[in-house]
Amino acid sequence: MDQAAIRSWGNSQGIRIPKDILKKMDLKVSDVLDIEIKDDCIVLKKQFVHKTFEERLAEYNGEISVCDFDWGEPAGREIL
């Protein structure tokens, strides 16, 4: 179990997060964490950030394939 001590940081207090935890969580300097209190625990969660279209496209190496999808024969009262 890792530990962190509370230290003075200007007029506030802070903790340092060990490098191995930052790496496991893919956290970088200036990332924003959501803070939540559950029972007697402080929970830090990586903030959800919406990706831009360009960021999403980069995940697919810039390639998008468009293909028809066969849903099969109508089985009910679908609008065609």
C-alpha cells in the first residue's frame, strides 16, 4: 500500500501522488481529478474529458470504414 503525507503548499495543503500510481492511471501534470468523500475515504477520480473528432479519428489511424449492415428481415412493424 502506498502512502502520502499532507504537506503545506502555499496557503493550502497537498499530497504528492507516487509516480507508479500516476503511470498506472495515465495521469499527467495539470490533469484534473474529481474529489469525492465516501464514508471515511477520500476518492480521487480521473475527470471524464470529451474527445474531439480529431482525437477520436487519430485512434483509428485516420481511417474510417463505412459499410452497410444487414439487420435481417423485418420482424415486426418497423418503419422502412
